[in-house]
Amino acid sequence: MLNKERLILYFDGSCEPVNPGGVACCAWRLVGADGGQIACGAAEICRGPGATNNLAEWHGLLRGLEHFKMHHADFNGRLEILGDSQLVINQLNKTWRCRKESLLPLMERCRTLLEGLDWIAAWICREENTETDRMSRKSYLDATKDKEIGF
């Protein structure tokens, strides 16, 4: 059996200082099979009403997948998606249904981006996702630095 190339997409999201209703931020990292980081990103998604941790988690995955499709369209291996959100992993794998109207378009967009790819999505514990979590938290700190968090 041939060894296929493998890339790993880690994602994370947070909503601070309160969930729901805080500042939702996300992060993603694309890593090679050797553990070397290929690309990454982090950003504030929204704040106030509508901001949730689950929304931020889905955005982390979505932004990572969008980058992957844009910059690795000719990839001919397996994409492993790893995150510490059981909700996102189980909804992406169609193990759980998505009932939140605010999350449905994100889930559907992620599934569309995965069409035609060899991919697998698995839940990992928070301790295995510390770098992506750190990036998401830094995004929150950057977004709120020297600013009053008013909604």
C-alpha cells in the first residue's frame, strides 16, 4: 500500500469573557505530517449577542478549510481535521445533527469545501490542541487590548 501524503488541520474557537455574548475568536493551523507548521490564522469573529464558543469553533474550521482549498487545491493525500470541539467534530461527521440556524450555514460550507477530498475528522483533548488554543486566546487579547468591551 502506498503511503499517501498527509496534512493536519487543527482548529479552535473561544468566546470570552462570557459565553454566549462575549468576544468570539477563532484560530486554525495547517501542519505537515512531520509536525512542521505550513500556515495558520486567527481572528475575531464577532462580539455581543450571537457570539458563542460554538460559532467561533466552526469559524476556525471554516477559515482553515478555505485556506487549504485556496492554497492546496492540487493536494492528493489525506486531510486530517483535529479539534477539541466534540460538537463540531460530531456534526461534521454527521454523527450529531445541527439544530442551530446560526451554525447550519457554517457546517454546510465546511462540508462543501471537503467534497472530493480524502479526509477524516477526529476529536482531540484540549491538551493536544494547546497551540491553536493559544492563538485563539491571543486573538481575543489583541481584539480587546486597550479597549473597553462594551456591547
